[in-house]
Amino acid sequence: MTQYASFGKRFLAALLDGIILSIINILVSFVLGLILGRAGSQIGSLAGILIAWLYYAYQESSDKQATLGKQAMGIVVTDLEGKRIDFIKATIRYFSKIISSLILLIGYIMAAFTERKQALHDIIAGTLVLNRR
């Protein structure tokens, strides 16, 4: 039986991933600032986008099927058949989160109310977030 990850688990996983990415981005921005001065902060912002994209897309398309936050919460990202997603689908899912965010986070909140606990970016990418078996 398929067990969809709850909104609460997804929220806590996102919180953990946000903390991890914040620490990484602060360190990268600090180093770039030391090396490049004022231009380092602008490059740091671009690096932050690149880091976040690779963090999510690489880990969710890996054998673990989950970011560090999702692993801690015991949840995985799959396609609609419960199989591992590829890097392209993970990339679509990541950048679709922009749409989920732009509409007052309603795209994220949808996960609490849809039948398969899908957020808008899951629907766009054709993915599910499931409890690990």
C-alpha cells in the first residue's frame, strides 16, 4: 500500500534542507567575499541558486531518492509509479517550486489537501513524496 508523506513531514524536511543550504550558502558567500571582494556577494547569490538546484536535483534523483532533510524524515521522491526519478524530472520539480512559492505558497499548501499529498510542483513534475518502505 502506498503511503504518501504527510504535510508535516514534508515541512520539517524542507526546514532541515533550508538550514543546511543556508549554512552552505553563508560559507560559500564568505569565501567568495574574501577572494573577490564586493563582486563576491553578487556571484555568491548566483552560486546559491546553482547550489540549491544541484542539492535538490542530484539527491532526489540519486539512489537515496531524497535530500538530507527528506532522509532524516524517512521520505522519498518518486515518479507516479513509485520509481526513482531522473535528474531532468528532479530539475523540473525544483524549478517548479518557484511557481509554488509565487502564489503565496499555496502551491506548497496544496500538499495538505490533495488526494496523493502532492504540492503544485509535484503535479507539474509528475512526482510523489512517499514514506520510505
